Amino acid sequence: MRHVMTLLLLVSLMTGLAACQTTGAQNAATIGSLAGATLGALTFKNKVSGAAIGGGAGLLVGYIVGNEMDKYDAYDQQQLSQTLETAPSGRTTTWTNPDTYTQYEATPEPPRRRHDGRIERDVTLEMRMPDGEYETVYAKAYRQSDGSWQLAQ
């Protein structure tokens, strides 16, 4: 019973640490640590050691995979930030990601100042993937202190 409690505590701590960040790399690391801890606990004779080793390896692999995914998103984030900063309200801006061939249309609404002083804009983002899948997202974006824009989740 003591080993099970130690295992649960270890997995919880690793997940909590990985989940403190908000980028795709950290989200992938969280999933990797959970999967690695589970796999390690199931395959090692010593369940606690297996969970620790598997969780650590999964955390590293998940972070590496997520970091690569973030690189592909950087182009789209830059295009969206430029649209939110310069496009007039209601005017649609389009671009195609040269790596993924996903087509985007972003239509920002008028900017407004929130009670905490931050500037926000609503934006409609339509995405057409190369396989024909289509998705529309309605989001809020906030101007960061460095002038870039961040979509709210």
C-alpha cells in the first residue's frame, strides 16, 4: 500500500510540475509523463521505480515532441499577431502556413480596454486543413507587454 501511495504522489507531482506551463511543449510533456509513468509501473518489477523512470523519460520525450510542434505554430502565431495589431475591425486577413499548407482566415473585432488595463480583441479564426477538414474558432486575444497578441484558451 505504501508503494502505491508513493507512486500516486510521484505521478501527481510530475504532472503538476509539467502542467504549470501553458505551451504545447509543456502540455505534451504532461501527457508524456503520465503515459511514461503508467507504462513504467506496468512493465517494471518494482512499480515505484518503474513509474519514476517511465515518468521522467515520458516527460522528456513529450517535451521534445511538443517543442517541435510549437515551432510549426510560430508562423501562424506571428501572422495572427500581425493581423490583430494592424487589421481594421471586420477585415479578413488570409495566409497559408508554408509547412503545413493549412489555410487561415482571421477576422478581428474592434479592440477594447479591459478593467485591468489590458487591450483585448475578439477574433474569428477559420482554418482549412489540406485534408479538407474545416474548423472555426471564436476567441479573445490579449495584447502582451511585448506588443504581441496571445489567444485566450
